[in-house]
Amino acid sequence: MKTMISDDVREELDLAITKMTQNYLDQLEGMEPHNFYIFFQDEVDRPMLEFMMEYSKHNVNRASTYLGVNPLDLIAKLKRHNLL
């Protein structure tokens, strides 16, 4: 399934991710990053999950369809972020 995202939106998202990554690395002040992917995923997941649950009127099945994930996996993510 092809995503329907404009080049402008994709570029804006790319810039935001790049800026966030650079800010995080700058805060390390020369220390090596560890588990950055997990850290980043958690930082992105929480607001996205909050938004999608509101957008779906808190319907887990609908939100899981919008996100393209298994409902049980979504429930686990919601619990991990204390959103359920």
C-alpha cells in the first residue's frame, strides 16, 4: 500500500527528525549514544499513540487499523506508555 504523503510533508518530517537527532546528540556532549533507536521510538510513539487514540475516539481496533498494527500490539504499546 502506497502512503499518501506529499513531498513537502515528508521533507518537513525529515527535517524535524534530523533536528531532534542532532539536539539529542549535542546534549550528550561527546558521550557515545546508546539505545538511541529505542529512545527515539519511545519519544515518537507516545504523542502519535495519544493522537491516534483521540482520532479513533479511543477505539483500539480502529486505531490499530489506522496505524497498521495488530490490536494486541497496540494495547501493549498503550500500556507501556501508561495510555491505557
